[in-house]
Amino acid sequence: MAERGGLISTQELAGLLGQPNLRVFDCTTYLDYQPEGGPVPYIVRPGKVTFEEGHIPGADFLDLQGEFSDQNTELRFMMPDAAHLETAFGRHGVGNDSRVVLYSIGTAMWATRFWWMLRSLGFEALVLDGGLDKWKAEGRALETGPAKGYPAAKFTAAPKPGFFVDKRETQAASANRSTVVVNALGPQFHKGLEPSRYGRPGRIPGSVNVPAATLIDAQAKTFLSPADVAPKFAAQGITKDKRVVAYCGGGISATIDLFQLYRLGYDNITLYDASMGEWARDESLPIETG
């Protein structure tokens, strides 16, 4: 049904609605950005209001920061342990035989973040191409009000190593010729031309720039085809014989880069989970501008 990388079209999903093992989730989060240099770069607001205003019929809502992130750190959206996620996904009706479709509003990065988390637990989910934006643009059915939810299920994770790296592994990778560290933020942040809401402006030394925004059709909100994105990665020296470490501001938009790399058949890919939220504030770590 879906090519590698787990993309599903709105038309395909419309044909699956009502199937007993289908689990559709709105993953939307909103970031209320704070002034630069403040104690936190943004306030996290779960997308429950927009979910209740209209969602795909039968869908449930997943609160990334509130329910699916590590609560024992000041950094937002950090991956919690597998046991925590087994309980949380099970509570929302995800079993090992479920067919999970993830979507978000405005940007696909919230859906791809959950896709990456689930892949690291040994579970292959699908991402809705175009998200709720495309679904609505096509005039498809919507449901309003709070989530009815799915019956609780037993979810057993099969965690895979290598999906997340820390700052020390990232620093080592940046000096390793067989690895490419790729920044998914916009070019102005990569070059350090604008103040960073995360701390010091700039990038991880030696990292290349493939902005997540350039991998999506800005109008339709759909993913660009593998044929369209392959040259963007190739132009930055990213090839299948190298390991790729992706990062961004908070470990979210970089999952769009990872999703597109996976669709292209890359296997040796990983995420620096803490990203610039940690790196830019840690004075012991080098930073590069220009």
C-alpha cells in the first residue's frame, strides 16, 4: 500500500476509515515563541483546540510533550524510555497489530516525530501525506469535539539501537569523515545570521544544511518525491555509504529529513535528540557561523 518510508495518501486513508485495527492520530503541537535570550525558547501548546474544531473521523489526539516526552529534563520533546511509551501508546489503543496513521496540521514534523519514535520501538507507522490541510482542502469529512478514543491495547516495544545520539556522539560524528551531520533548520540559522532562540547563534561545526522546509511542497503540504529530494541531499555530500546524524532546534523538524532519507533507502541514519536546544547553550561545545 505504501512505498518505503510509510507515506499514505488522503485517498488511501479515506478508504480505510472504519477498519477495526486502524488507529488515526492527530499529533499537532504549537510553539509559542518567546523573546530571544529568555529562559525558554518557546512555550509548548498541545493542539487539542484545533483537534476539537475538526479532525479526521474516529481520530484520537496525541500530546507529544505532555504524554510522550521525558518529563525529567528542561529540554522539550526528549525521548522517554520504552516502558513509558509502551504504556502511553497502549493507553491510546495501539497494539502490535494496529495500523497506525499519523498526521498533523500546518507541518508534517509532528507526525514524522511520532513516526521516528515508533520506528525506534520496532513499529512501522504511516504518515498522512499533506496532513489535515490536504484532507480539508479536498473537502473530506471532519468530526468535531473531544476524542472518543480507542479501546486500550497491549503494546510491546522492540527497541532498536542507534536511533538517537547525544551531544558527545554528535561531536565525535562531526569530526568523522564517514559521517555527515545535517542541520534541518533554515539557512539563516545555519549560518548564524539571525539571533538563535536556543542560545548561541550558529551550527554544529562541519555540519551541512538541508532545511526541512525544502523537502515539502509549501502549498500542498505534501512531501516532495524521492526524485525531487535526492539531489538536495547529494549536493551536501550525503550518500548512502555514510552515516547521517540529523539535528534541528528541538529534535522535531529534523525528523522530516530523516523521513525523506528513509524513503530514499538510507538505513544508517540517526537523530541528535537534544539538538540546538542543548548544543547552543553548552559553552563547552564548539559552534560555527558564516
